[in-house]
Amino acid sequence: MNKNIKYLLFGILSLIVLCLAIFNFFQINIYNYFINSTIEKSLYTQEFNKEEIVVFTIGTGSPVSAQRANSGIGIFVNEKFFIFDVGDGIVKKAENMNLPLAELDGIFLTHYHSDHFIDLPYLINRSWILGRDHDLNVYGPTGLEEIMNSNTSFLKLENQYRVDHHGSEIMDIKYAYGRINEFAEKNNQIVYNKDKIKITAFKVDHSPVSPAVGYMIEYDGKKIVISGDTKINENVFKMAENADLLIHEVILNSLLKRTATILDQKLLTRNSHILTDIQDYHTPPNEIVKLANKANVKTLVLTHLVPYPDNLIIKSLYKKEIKGFDGKVYLANDGDKFIIK
């Protein structure tokens, strides 16, 4: 064997032995370092200015693809933490973003498609497991009580196991279930009015899905509007007049029509049928831009993106349709943050 290769192998072996010796000597300190860093990371939560409204698009996806988390928007306002819609993946994503789920004050649901509420029992349960020691109010239109009652049955065994294992002082079961705040489908009704925060529910058009609502959040002269799922609806933009931020769902029908045609050609008729159906109860970007300009919306955030703008071609199609917006416009990603000052 070449002498240089022997020296190289000897050097590598010596380095490995040295590293093992150092690890064995300092292993307690190393373990403690990693344990402490993990604990510090889990305890870290984001801090917010009380004068601002901070918005996170936790999930921006749709049932069309599993690449993103489904619908979910986090809002921090006047030391309150609300989540609007709780689709698949929202709880996991929120934890990964270090959002303080144990401090969650309220959940607001827009309608009862699974991609908007399937994580509801998990969020109620997970926030309790993480230490929530206060009531969690859940708001939604007619149908909420039925869903919440099914959640109670669904979580009954799980919650009792936690109490049996850790004790009632650690796991207070009175906070294990959300409080029902169901409201009838009336237009422009105030569903939350506390701590200078006013939240108004308003009708949208997601037919045949009914009820379906959007929400307007007002605080200290600032206004945010969440459309929920809807076809083009002037009521959304009436509520969004002079809004600081409008979060609106979007669908790129121009591309989906081509996709449906190709699916038909491949005899994938079920897929084509569904893709065609969904085009009539969502909103194309050019229609959103037109009415958002008329409403003098300052910032427009497009979410529930169908399809996702995850490549240059699709992104360019979106940009072509939104370029006429007078303010700032964003194609939201999971985890994006917006601050209203």
C-alpha cells in the first residue's frame, strides 16, 4: 500500500478516536446542551407589539394537492390569539412556526368543507395538552354545535386517558373541550366584541355550500377582511372598503379549464368533473383585483391557491392576472407574516 495512503488512513483513524474520546469526556455536557436547546426552542414564542395586528397565513393550500397545509390564518391582536379555519396540517404547521397554541383564545370557522375544519378536534386537544388553562371559544355558523358535539365524543377517551395518567391538577378536563358559539346565518352580524376588538361575520356565496361566511376584524382603526371560500361576491368587497388587508381565496380558472380538457382526453372523467365543478364557486384573480381596487384595499393576500404557484409557469399566469392591482399583492405561502401598523 502506498505510504501516503497509509498516513492518510492513520490520520483519519486518529481523528475518529480523538473525537470519540472528546465525546466520552464531555458527553454529559453535550447531552445537557442539546436538551437545554430543545427546551428553549419549545418555550420560545413570538412577541408582538400591542399596537399592531400580526397575521400569519399558516396554511394556504386546498384539497387539490397535499403539498401545503390546508386553510388556516392566525391573527394576533391586542394580546389575543385567534385562528380562522383549521384545515388539514394547520396544527402541526402552527407548532413548527412556534405559534403559542396554549395561549389560543378563539377559533373561527367560515364553513364546513373538510379543508377548513378537519383539524378542529386536534387543535382543541393539542392546545390543552400544551398547557391551555382557559376556555377556548369556537365560533361558526349553523352546524357548529353538531360538529362540536361529535368532537366531544371523539375526544372522550383520549382526554380521560390524559387525566388518568397525569392527574387533574396537571390536565384540568374542564378546558379539554371548546365552548360552542354558533350563530345563525345573518348578514353582517357582530360575533365578537371585547377588548376593543370587533369581529363581524358576513355572508359569502359558496353555493351549494351553505352556510358560508367571511370575517371582518377591526381594532384601533385597523381593518382586516377574510373572504372564506366564495365565488365573486360584492359583499366581500363592501366589507373590505378601505381595508388594510384583504385575505381572499383564489382559483386560476384559465389553467384549470385546460387541465380538465386534458384529463378528459386521458379518460380521467371523475377528476375532470370535479376540477370543472370547483371553478364555479371560487374566484379568479382578475375579478378579485378589479373589485379590490374599487374598494380601495391597501394590501391583498391571495390564499387557498388552486393551483399552487410553485413553478415559474403557474406563477407567471397568476402575475399576469394580478398585475393591475393598485396596492401591494401577495401570493401567500404557508408561514407568511403580515404586520398592520
